[in-house]
Amino acid sequence: MRRAGGSLSLGHDTQQKTPASKTPRSTADKDRQMGSALRSVYQKTVEEAVPDEFLALLGKLD
């Protein structure tokens, strides 16, 4: 089977087309949600108190 440009097509190498309007928007939304979730986890970790046992172990290193 020949393509319009004259190259040979085997049938299995054709690309499936997805609506251009849906793909970038959904990917951007997922990226935004992932970024928000990661920032939230990071902030909670920063605000978490250091356990006394860990502080005692760190004190022994000095």
C-alpha cells in the first residue's frame, strides 16, 4: 500500500490520532495535581517535629 507521499506503508506503522484538545489539557491537569500533592507532602514533612530519640542520637555524634 502506498502513501500519498510515495512511501510504502505496511499498515501497522500508522499512527493513531488522538484529539489534540484533550491530550495536553488532561496531561497538564494531572501534572498540576501531582505537583500540588508533592508540595503538600513536602510541607507536612518540613513541619513535622523531630522525635526526641533522634535528637538524642544526633547529640551523641558531637
